[in-house]
Amino acid sequence: MPRKRQSRPKTTRTVMNYVSALKAAKRCEARKSLDMALDFYSSALSTLPDDKSHGRMRLEILQRMSELQQDTGRTDEALETFNAILSLPDDLLPARLAASAYEKIGVLLTTQGKFSEANAVLEKGLECAAGMFPVIEARLLARIARAQMHLLNKERALGYCERVMQLPLEDASPEDLGAIKNNLGVVYGETGRYEKALDAYQAALEMFRQVGDQHGVASVYNNMAYCHWREGRQLKSIELLEEGYSLTKKTASASLLGPSAYNLGGLCAEVAQYRKAFDYLKQALDYLTRIGASPTVRNCYYRLGNLYKQLGKPVEAEAHYVKAMELCDAEKDKDARYLHSEMSAVIDFMHGLGSKAIERLDSAILHSREANDNEQLCFILMRKASFCTTIGRWSETVEVADEVTRLASKHNRRVFQAHGVAAKAIARANMSEASDDERLALLENALGALRDVVLPEWFWRLNYKIGEIYLRRGDVKEASAHIRRAVDVLERIMLRVPEEFLPTYRKDPDMVLLRKLQLQLESKLEADKKPNPAARLLEATKSVNAQLSSNRLFEVAIERAVQLVNAQRGFLLLIEKNKMHVKATCGGASPGENESQIGLIEFIAREVAQTGRALLTADAGQDHRLSLFTNIHNPGLLSVLCVPLSARGEITGVLYVDNRFRRGAFTGEHLDTLNAFADQVALAIENALLYRENLAQQKKLSRLTKKLQAKLRNHEKKIEELERSTHPGATRNGFAGMVGESQPMQKVYAMIRRVADIAVPVLIQGESGTGKELVARAIHSTGNRRNKPFVAENCAALPEPLLESELFGYIKGAFTGADRDKKGLFELANGGTLMLDEVGDMSPGMQAKLLRVLQEGRFRPVGGKELVQVNVRLVTASNKNLAELVKERLFREDLLYRLNAITITVVPLRERREDIPLLVKAFAEEIAARDERRPVTFEPDAMRRILMYDWPGNIRELRNFIEKIIVVSSGATITESHVEENLGLARPMMSGSGSLAELPFKSAKDIFVRNYIRAALERSAGNVSKAARASELDRRYVQRLIKKFGLANDRNPSSHN
């Protein structure tokens, strides 16, 4: 009887399903597909048998899932996963792991603003770690201290900090020490110990930088910023927050991005950078909603409501307040109660219910005092002061402002203190019983308080009030100075207000009064101006010296001469070939209309030029010096003044002015003024003529230089063609598979030829998509290793363990799933070339291992004991500046010296635009050959549009675009409309350093005009009329250019920020 075949146990099949799902999850992680990875981990968890033998696998999956859920901002799911870890049997969950799980739950609850729950969970973790694991115990104590501080138990918080400092932390890792110091800094900062807080933050920064933890560095920057804000250093605070926000974006941590953007939005609003404030708060709302941080989402709506109210949009403000109040209703904490009362009061106030609004605020103030929440109390008091100021309850405003100042001074809150001082000063300035001296003293004192903080809205209002008082006293000069300061600050604020809010923002009553006062002062100052001869002479001289064109100089000179002496008309005459020639006239009829007058003018000019002496006459007809001429002719001239133009002792011409209708129009003072002016005019004319000669010589030299350069380029091209024709990698339009004939690419080809046969490491640097791998392949294919393997790997795509096994291989049994020996890339590339792309993203551990291989030429496979000797030509590439990474301690300096024996830089496509037509043609032909169709052609206008685009994704983006446009267009010819539809004109156009000289004239002209108009619009904050005036163009012509080049969006300044 045959033996019955046993079926495979169900457990084994389930394990195989688990293994498959786990492998798929890890592959997804390597590709950064974190959502898909989580799905596979969840699938693996559901297929795993619920028995003790698979408990370890279950724990590993849960741990990995919790990390990914935190990274992707899935806070609630992460909490569930950690709770699942804590529910595992004790034999699977050691005390250390349980304590860490409790700590992470506490951190997540703190992020959500659930401080009481976080404190309770952290205390449980402390029970697990106490006495056994000092580092984990210290982390938990620091976290509990932070939670206690949020619960306003400041003494208990400091007590926990002291317990941390007593623990032995010699064996703590830099990450742990950084996290502990960071949390201690928060507690010290919140309790007013700022120096101690900053010391702790500095220590945390050093720890995090030591291990390259950008997330940790960003967290410290955020906390340091809050500390600086409390001391009144708002701009320093914004600088730190923006640096932290930039780092956080690189780590893609939603749990930190939300709070960072929220804090930045609040600070930018405080310093009147309203456009930035809107952008940051809207980003914060998105991030915080994603991670479920309900209290901060509520506060975000509240701050947005404040912004809309400040900029004169009450309807939008009320909508955001209502959303925040709905979230307050769902919360049970005290902050929600305060906030709800305050926003209800604001809504009542906007509806004209001033007294009811103040009653609501009084109730919130009472609760804040009972809770001893001084910071919240200051906010509510400042709101009440604002309401009282608006409805004119000045005495009450003074009382409230005094309380804000006292509280802020006691707790060292400089920003609140400045608010209180400014509010009191404005209120007293509006009270009738206060004297002007008292008002000025208070207002000046308030301005002094603003020297240490940045509060632009208060600054312009204080200066406006001071200017008003000085004008009342009759001190126009002081009044004008303060009003000018107020207007300057207000104009700077308006540049930072989104354009759609400007009409409502400008309706502020104080702003309207300020503008009226400014106009009143300007009119008064203009009326008080008296003519100053010396100043007028200086101004006239400057106008003349500013002219480089000789013809324009002549015109300006005679115009200014007529103005200086209040003449009726004037002539500028120069001596050329021993004859007097009129070069410019001003204020009179054409010389040909009265021959006798012109004859007398020429007679006077010759006499003055020959004698070198000026002529002044009150009545030309009665002057005996002119009798020889006037006896024959009757010119009808009265007052005449003529002075010589003398430069370097030589008389070159004359300035002639007259008045035909008034005797004695000119005096000796006029003669002195015109003589002084004539000396300057003579020098200016000499300089202008020299400039014209130099310009002609320069043009001549330029033409000769261009001819020589053209000949030199022709010779260089011939030499390069000869070199390419004799080199194995040469092609018609490029080199070794690369396309391009530009000068930058010729340099790359030349460098490839030099290093191809030399066995030294090569570092290729360039932006993403520039073709760094093609350069590496060219080095290999044109060198003496061309018949050996070429292997490439992207270091950024693989985590450290997987990258190590890929590079060095592994032996059977080295780890779970290693069921056979596998050669690494170094061994596979033996004798040939190995290219490592994105080497700047390699972890510190892998950098050390790579350095060892470069030094010794051998390595040990993962799990192996024997060393493997290889002979590999290493080529590395990076789109990052490795030298900067070395400074930031993110890349080893000794490894950089090993890698960059030779450096080849591949320039971005925008810097070699002349290669774009070649690339477009090559891609079109390649795609046509692949799809078995005829290549498409591009119309000149279509190619011009392609040339104008900056291609931030470089060759990779261009290749994808060409493929897309060929698929989308139905015909055999690509038109300009096809390019516009698929590329779009709102994207960056020719902003790089590409050479216009290499483009066709029409393309280069369009690019120049487009960039010029865009720059003009930016300078005029999007105002077309201002841009046209500044450019000396007709407004309608500028509008046509805006429409032609698709610059409508550039009229809105916010589109460039």
C-alpha cells in the first residue's frame, strides 16, 4: 500500500505569506513608497499566526509600522500600534522596550496637546526604566518635566530637571543626550531661565549635528526661536524658525512641520510681514490637520481670524473664529475656554456690541488670573486694551495697559511689555486732561521701548501722534521728521500686505489722517522754501555733468543758464574752424527770424571770445561798446549778458542770455553766477567730446576684437574636430552617447579624454537630470577598461543595511532570507568601473566602510570572514556640494579627498541652451525609431519657446517633455501652441545664466524683453503705470508685452514670494 503524502502544514504557508509581504514592504520602503510599505506590513501582520513561536516577528513588524506611521504623520495609527506593542506578553516585551514605547506614546500625546494623558503614560514608562536604564530614565524625566511645564506645574517641572542632572549618562548616545538637553531647554525657557535654556539648546545642537540628525537640529532651532522671542529678539527668532523649517522639509516630518509653520506665521504677523504670515499659517493648518493636532489647529484658525481682522476683512475673520470656536467646544482644557470667550468677544465687537464684548473679556481675564496663566492673561488684556482704544475709553485703556506692563516686566516678556507701554502712550495722547509735554514724554518713552523689539504697527502710530503734537506746537521740522518716519514704515508694511487686502487695510482711520497730515506738512514746507543761488548753481552743475551726449549737454547747459539768471532766452555758441556756431538755443524764436538780432548776438559772441572778458549791458542800443553795430542796425535788444567758455586756458565758445523787453534785468550777482556756471559747462563739454572720441575708439577696438575672436573660434573648432575624429568616443554632435557641442560640454569631453585611461577616482558633480551617469559611462567606454563590466548604483535609493549587502555581497546564512551566496557590486565590477550615484546621501557608517575599500582595495562580504581583493575604477556622482556637507559634519573629509582626485562638473541645461536644439532632435529621432514612425519636426517659434524655458529638471525633464508632446500632438509638426499648452508660460523662463549671444536674434530679443518687463513689474510691486514710467515706455505698449509674454501673474507681487 503506497505511503500517504503528508500535506504542508498551514503554519508554514502562512509564514511564507508573511515573508513575501515583508519583502514587498522593504522594497517599497527602499523606493520611498511609505504608504504602500505600511499596507504590506499590515498584510504581513494579519497573515502571521497568533502563537508564541511567531511573537518575535509580530514585535518587529509592529515596531517598523510605528516608525513609518510617525514619519508620515499618522499620529492616531501610531498610538494604536504602540498600544499593540505594550499588549504583547512580558516574555516578548522587555522592560527597556516597554519604557521606550511609553515614551513615544507620551511624545505623540504631547504633540496633540493632551498633556495630562502624556504625563500619565510617561510616568508608567518611568516605572519600567527606573534604576535599570539610566538613559531611558533621563529621557522620560525630561519629557515629564516638559509635560508638567505645560500643565503650569513649573516647580515640579524644575524638580524633574534636577533628577535628570543627577543620573549617570556617560554611556548615552549623542541622539539621546541631544533629546534630553532639548527638552530641558524647553523647561528652562518656559520658566524664565533663558541663559540656562540657550546653553542646553547649544549642547543639544552639537549632539544632533555630530550624528547628522537634521530632525533633531530643526527641533532645537524651533525651541531656541521661542526663547529668543520671549527676550524680544523677534527677527532672530524668525531666522531660526525659517532655518529649522527648511531642515524639517528635508526630513518630511509632518509632526514638526506643522508647529514650525504655526510659530512662523504668528511671529511674521507680529512684525507685520502679513504675506508670509498667511502663507505659513495656511501650510500649518494643512500639516496640523493631517497629524490630528486639534488644539494647534484651533489656534491656527484663531490666528488666521486675527490676520483677516487686522487687514480689514471682518467677514473672513468671523468665519475663521467660528471654526476655531467649534474646535474649542470639542476640547475640555482651560485654553479652549479662554480662547472661546475671547473670540466670542471679538465677534460681538465686530458687530458693534462693544460693552458686551468687554464684559466677555473681563470674564476670561478673571479665569486667567485664577489659573495663574500669565501669558494668556497678557494676550486677553491686550485685546481689551485694543477694544477700549477703538471706542475711546481712554482711562480704562491706561489701566489695562499698565497691568500688561507690570505682568510682562515681572515675568520678563519684553514684547508684551512694549505692547503695554505703547498702548498707554497712545491712550494718554488722546486724553484731554494730559498736557503736550506729558504726551510727548510718554510717546517718546514708548518709542524707546520699541528699540529692542520689532512692532511696526505701533511704531508708525507712535510717530504719527508725536508728529501731530509737534505740528500743534508749530515745530514743522520735527513734525515732518516724525510723519516721514511713520509714512516710511507704513509703506514698508504695505509691501508685505497681500494685494487683495490693500484696499481694506488702507481704510484704517489713523492711516487716512496720517496721509492728510503728510500732505499738509509737504504744502507748508514747499511754501517756506526760499531760492538759494548756491544751491541752484550746484543743481545746475550736476545736471550738466550728468550728460554724456554732447548734443543733449548743449541743450541742458543753455536751459540751466537761462533759469539761473532768470533770462528770457539764451544761446550756446562754440568756436569751430575759427567760426562761431550756434549749438543750442532756449526760450526764443528761431535765429533766422530776426537777422539783425542774430548779427548782434554773433558780434557780441566774437568780441567776448576774442577778449576773454564777459559783457554785461542794461541796454544794448545805448551801450557805446556796441555802437559800431547798433548804428547800422536796430536789433531791438535791451538787457544782455555774455560770458566766455574757457577750459584749460583756451576759450572754446560763449554762453549768451538776454531780455528783449526789460532794461537792467541782469546784475553783477548774475554775472558772477553765470561765470561760475560757464567754467563748469566748458569742462563738461570737453569731457563729453573726449567721451565721444573714446567711445568711437572703443567701438573700433570691439570690432577688431570680435574679428580676432571669430578667427580664434574657427581655429579652436578645427582643432576640436581633429581631436574628436581621432578619439574612439567621438560622434557628430557629441561624445560617447552624449549630445552637445557647447563650450561647457567640450570641457567635459576634454576632461573625459584626459582621465579615461588613468585609474584614479573621479567625482562627477551636477544638478539632478544633467546626465552624470552618461559621463561615467563615457569615462568607462573610452578608457582601457571598456571591455570590462560597468556597474552603477544609486546610494540614495537603499537604506544602509541593504546598500552594504548590495556593494559587498553576502554569504549564505548571513541574515534571514540569505539562502545563497551573492556577489556584491564591487566584485561584479572587478577589472571594470563601478559608479556610485548620490554618494552625498550615504550614511556615516557606509562612508567609513567605503573609505576602507578605497584605502585597501579589498572588503569582507556581509557575514563572511575572508577578504576579497578587487581592482575597480570608482566613479562617484552627487547633486550636492560635498565640501559643504563636510562643514556640516554630514560627510567625511578623508573620504572626500579620496573621491575627488579628479572632479568633473556637468553644467545645468539652462547654461548650455545652444545644445537644446540638438537634444530635441536626438530625442525625437530616438522616440521615432522606438515607435517605428517618422520623426516629428519643430517649428521655429516652437523651438524658441523651448529655448526660453529654464528646464529645472535638466535633460531628464526635456526628454520627458519631448516624449509627452510627441504623444499628445497628432501631426508631424510641433507648433508653438503645442509647446505652450504642454509647457506653460507660468513656469521659469530664462532666469539662469544662459548666453543670449548663442541664440537666434528674435529668440534672444524676446527673452531680454520678457525678463526686462518682469523686473520692472517686480520693482513697481506689480503697478503697470509705475513700471512704464520707470522704463520710459508707453503704458499700453507695456500691457501688450505683458499679454504677449504671459506676465499677468507677475502683476501680483505675492506670486514671487
